[in-house]
Amino acid sequence: MSICAYNGTMTPLDFVVSLALISVAAGVLGSLIGLGGGVVIVPVLTLLYHVDIRLAIGASIVSVIATSSGAAAAYVRERMTNLRAGMFLEIATTTGAVSGAYLTTLLPTRFLFVFFGLVLAYSSFATFQRRHVAEPLAVSNDRIANYFNLHGSYYDAAEEREIPYKVVGTKPGLALMYVAGLVSALLGIGSGALKVPAMDSAMHLPMKVSSATSNFMIGVTAAASAGVYFVRGQIDPVIAAPVAAGVLLGATVGARALGRVASKTVRLIFVVVLVVISLEMLQKGLLP
Amino acid sequence: MEEKVRKVELAISLVLRTGVVVSVLVIAVGLGLMFAHHSAYLPIRGHFSYKELTSKTTPFPHSFASLGHSIAHGDGRGVVVLGVLVLILTPVLRVAVGVLSFIYEKDPAMTIVTLYVLAVLVGSFFLAGV
């Protein structure tokens, strides 16, 4: 499967244009389910364009920040994001991301891939099981959530009504967010893949709010390890330019769609993508 | 109170949108410069492979010193890196606006939370030695 199958060589212009188009699709998908674009970008760059994995991970970090900022601008304005919960949980994600950047040398990558592959397989199962849960919580006796007033409400355009919700489980939420930051720094992918289940399953935020809030947070998690990637020379401008531009366009489009799509649909797309990522990670760990 | 919260939401949204638009414009200018200076990159069926620009050994700026040098020489790829840095710094700026917002909302608990996040973020760039 080679993209250079036609006559002649793929020139930089061909590369930039084709990668920008693929990135638009990555941006739409990433913004809709709160995962960033890395899920699409890393395999496309390594398998289709035969780019070195280190440079692909650098591009993935750029795509995550692009998805986050591009989509969050719209989600925050439309009150889909839970700003307080997002900013509160960033305590754990940024701490995880910074500690992860310095743990890379201590833990064998293959073990990490297998471990997180299993964690994500379980998360996709847990997220799938919650598909019939329609009504959010009306009361919360979680002391942290009450103290910081992390509860909220959003307008669901698909159901045409305002939906208030209460937040619980901040302690397991924080723990999962720490792991999400760690994974993001260690493997360059999967930061949103743990954030959405943490908010949906552990903290009982509505699915669309979980997706929008994950989107809001992944940019900050990625930024916490972006400095390291930049200094190590992993952010190649010729790869980053089409990825950033394409993903930003796609995220702007995807952000318009989330309000109108049914929660159940968002959940199902998320579960499918999560299963793919978990298989991808297991494969990297077991059959390198 | 409601009004203040709404103002904060709009401010954060504006910061994100501005960062995104500025970075895309800078990246576009950089790409334009790169293609304008290297006609070999342009043909659809030329002989210059993209792999020469995207391999492990391709040189490109990855420190502030080399970035400044590259931009001073009008190198398009240096300008692209500048645009990518604007994109990377957008979430950091967003957290900084978050701190100011919670001071404005007179919410000391959340102010401390966001200050901690900002400190970790800024610290991460210093630890990396940018």
C-alpha cells in the first residue's frame, strides 16, 4: 500500500496538499468525540507516508492542540464545555504530563502499550455499557465537586432543551486524569481516550459535555509536553503545517456538528474509535 | 454573577479563536515563502521527494536561536515553526486568561487551581530548556 504508486515521485506540494486533506477529516472526528486528531494522524504518517514515528508523534501533539483550540473556541461560546470542571481537572493532567515526560526512560514502552491497551479496552466497554443512561444526576454529595461548584448545565440542540447535571466522583476522576496526562506525555497519543471515560463513567457528566470538556483540556495537556518535543526536534515544519491547518479547519466544522448529533451517536462513535486505539496499542506492545 | 460568567466564556473563546487565526496565517505565509523559494518542491510530478524534508535527518529549527536565524534569512520553514509555536502557546495563554477570569469572578479557590496549572505549564517549558 504505497501512496507513490503513480508515475514519478511524491513532491513536497503533493505531500502538503494530501496530508492537509486527511487532516481535515482527523479534525472533524477528533473534535466530535474529544480525542484530538492523533488517532488518525499517527497511523497515516507512519503507514501511508513512511514518516519516522518520532516525527509522527510530534505532529500528533500539534494536531491535538489544533483540534482543542479550534473546537473549544466554539464549544465554550455555546456553553457546551464545563469550564470549571475542565480547569479543575487540569491540575491532574498537567502534573501527569510533566512527570510523564521524565519517566519515559524508566518504563519500557512495550509494557506501556500493553498496559494502556488493556485500560482503553476496559474504558470502551464501560462507556458502551452506559449507552442507556439518559438522565444526568440531579443531586451530588461529592464534597470536592460541591466546594468548587463543578456542576453545570448545557443546551442540547438535538433534544431542544436545557439539561442541568451534577458531578460526582472527583477523586477517581482526578486519578484517571493524572494517568491521561502521563499517557499523553509517554506515548504521544491517547490523552482524550482516557479523559472522556473519566468524565462520563467516573464523574457522570453528560456524554456531549464530556466530549466538549475533554476537547477543551487536551490542548493544555499536549502543551505541557510540547516544549520537550520542540527541543528534541520532533516538530518538523513541513509535516506540522498541513496537519495544523487541516485539523483547525476540520475541528471548526466538527464543533458545529456536536450540538445537533444525538448523545447516543457520539457515544457509539467514541466506543468504536476507542476499540481501534486499544487494538493499535496492544499490537504495538505485543507484535513490535 | 451570570453576566460575569458569560463575559469570561466569551473572553476565553476569543483568546482561542485569535490564537488559532494568527497561527494559521503565519503558517500559510511560511508555506508560501517555502514554495516561492524552492521551485523544485512545486511540480505535481517532479523528481524532488517529500521524504527529503520529512526524514529523521532533515534539519529544521528546534531552538529559539536557530529559529531567529532561520526567520532572519527569510526561510519559509522557520516562519512555519513560528506559527506552530503560536499554536502551542495558545492553550497556555488560555490558562492565563482563566486565572484573570477567576480573580474577576472573585473565586479564590479556582484562582489557586488555575494558577497552579499555569505554573506547571510554564515550568514545563523551562524544564524542557526551550
